[in-house]
Amino acid sequence: MQRWRGVVIIGTMAAITLWLAYSGQLVLYIHPRYILFTVIMSVIAVVLSVLAVTTRRDHDDEREGTPPRRRERMLGLTAAAIAGLFTLGMVVIPPATLSTATAEQREVNATASTNTADLEQASTADAEAIARFTVREWSSVLRQTSDLAFFDDKPATALLGFVTPDSDDPDNLFYVSRFVVTCCAVDAQPLGVPVYLPGWQSTLEPGAWIEVSGPFVSNPSRSSTQAIVIEPDSVEAVEQPREPYLF
């Protein structure tokens, strides 16, 4: 057991990683730029684990060395149990995206870009380009300007994201949100575009994926700190996209 537990755990975790990559779910954990590297290292880990198990060791080598002390054995078993439970969890618990609760804990738009290039792009973009704007572009623009005239003839079109209630006025306002991932899900940060829709809880649930279309207007809410919001012409429920994060 002392010899094989680490090999088995590493091989199992590497195999699970390869399965996640094959099923297209590895992007729920890491940035796509790291997938090739992760797959290569997982393949190497599986190959080495198989070689370690199948290669016979000399009997004298097995008898060499001092048996580990009781405390060392307990620490080793505890570490193996934790790693085993983690590995089992990866098998039993299906992969899932980060939730609305995570978005609320990490503060929506705390990391919204202030890159003036986004604002300049929005000011000169034609209607077709504006229609392709995601939560990332709109959150950047909204952080840099509250000039309502800037948004004339620049409506949000089929803006995709999940519902996150506004902390100041949750009865009337919510964000259509996405997580932006730089490296992996651990560093994911939520971005969102505020939507003014009184009584939205009667038709929508927090965390539900939607597409929102509508013009930007001055925020009618007296409680919210958002200056500009979408006043939706349509809010449609949709399935979670295959790649829920923005990269």
C-alpha cells in the first residue's frame, strides 16, 4: 500500500483529466490556452503510472529500508485518504459552472476593464459589431461612461449570461452576468450588465441563463448605484452554453 497508493491516485486523477478534456468539460476548470499542456502532462502521468505498476522490482529491493514509523504511516494514510476522496469526488460529482452565489461573493464588476480601447471601439462600431458585444465589452463601457447620449442607437442584442440579483435593489434589478477566467476557475471574476425589470423574480430565477435585448436607459431605481441599465424589450431563457466562461 505504501508503494502503490500515490501511483494509483496520480494515475486516476490524470485519467479523469483526460476524460474531462475528451468530453469538452475541462474548460469548466482551466483556461483553454492550458488545455493542450494539461492533456500532454496527463498522458505522461498515465503512461508512467502504468509502467510503475507493471514493472517488477527485485525482491531484495522490497525488503530494503527501515519500516516507516507509526506517525509517518498515519500521516501517509491521511494524505492518501484526502487525495482519494478528492479523486472520488471528481468521478461522482458532475462538473458544474460557478454559480450566482460565487458571483455575489466576489462582487460583480469589481474587475471590469477600464481600457479606453473598449470605449473607443464602442464609439465607432457599426450596428453589426455592437450586436456582437458580450458582457465583457458592455461592462467595460459602462464603467467608463455614464453619458446616456453615448448609448443612442447602441442597444444590447441577445446579451447572454446568467441572472445575478443586484445587491442594492434586488426586487427591480439584476445583472446578466458571466465569469471571466484568466487561468482557472479559482481566479474567475464576475462581470455583469444591469437590467431593470421590476418583479423579475416572478419569471426568472437567480442563476438561470438568459438572453437580453433592449436599449440602455437612465436607471429608474432610486436604490441602485448603477447609472445606466438595460430596459429589456425581450428576456429569453436559454440553455447554458458549452463554454460558459469568457476568456
